Amino acid sequence: MLDIENLGLLGVFIAGAIPWMEAIAVVPVGIVVGLNPTATLIAAVVGNSITIILFAYFASNIRARMINRRIRQGKSAELPKLEKALELLINMEFTDSLL
């Protein structure tokens, strides 16, 4: 049977699936409203982890399809815009780590 605490943890799990929300709002609000802090943290992390795993899986599939389509069209397998975006992200990560 679902009591109010289990419903709260279910809400934390679902809201934790929103990127960055589990750390910024979901866990603190869950603790403030009286949910078990450990269970709140675990529910938020699991909800977020599922989202990240699904995103990584589907993103790699989409990228593979794009490359296969380019090869079928007789173009090179490289995706110029994607390569440029990845290079920018790597440079941003590097400069952020210097700060």
C-alpha cells in the first residue's frame, strides 16, 4: 500500500529524472517536507541515472543512424557540425577546469 511517504519518494524519483533538478531542488525539498534523507537521495539519483542511461543509449543510436545514412549517400562518415560541436564542448570543459 502506498502511504504518503512512499508517494513522496515516488515524486522524488520522477522529478529526479529532470537533469540537475535532483541536486538543486528535489532532494532539498524532499528533506524539508520530512522524507527520509537517505531514501530521498537514492530515489533522486536512481531517477536521474535512468534518464542519463536512456539519453546515452538513444543518442548513440541516433548518431549511428546519421553516420550510416551519410555512408549510404556516398558522403564521408564524419559529421562536420557534430565534430565542431564536440570540439567546442571539449574546449569549454578544459577552460572550466582551469577556473
